[in-house]
Amino acid sequence: MFKNKFRLKKRTRAFEDIHYSCSVQFLDDSPPLSVTYQKDTKGQYLIDYVCQSLDLIERDYFGLRFVNQDKHRCWLDPAKPVHGQIKGIQSPVLCFRVKYYPSDSSKLKEEITR
């Protein structure tokens, strides 16, 4: 009898069109790197992107760290989406840090890694 004259509008923005950004600070106080990512981007993409910008081959020793909403320092999980890990943080800043120290630094191939 009554027809709904109001119809819900479909979303006009596609899921792929939404981009988020964060900045990455380095160990040597060089200018921060701005990185853009999408909601489903995994943490490994950001780690690879930062290491590639540094021409770093031995990536296993490094990671990205951030401060969550509870003021705890957390490592960015490479297997999980970035957006879910840093969600709710205004102007997220990730810090490029050494995650693992090798027992013998002479086994490192690159000088930049040492």
C-alpha cells in the first residue's frame, strides 16, 4: 500500500579510491618519507617500500614501529592490513628501526646494514 519514496544512495566512492597516508621517520634524522596506502594494504608493502627507497637489500633485520592509541610501542605486523593496525591514530608516524641484531655483524653483506 505505502511505497517508500526515499531510496538509499549507493556509495559513490569505490573501495579502491580511498587512500590513507602516513609518514616514516628514519634512524639518521633524514627527512621523513610520506607513504600512501589503501585500506587492504598489508604491512609488508610498507616495509618493502621503505627498504626500496633506501636501496636496502637485507630487510629482515628492520621493521616499522608505531605508538598505538594506548601509548604503547608496537611493531607493524607485515601479515596484517596497515589500516587496521594504526586505525584511529591521527597523522600516523611510523619509525624505521632495527628489529633484530645479528650475533655476528661480519655476516652482513651490505655496509648500509652494519
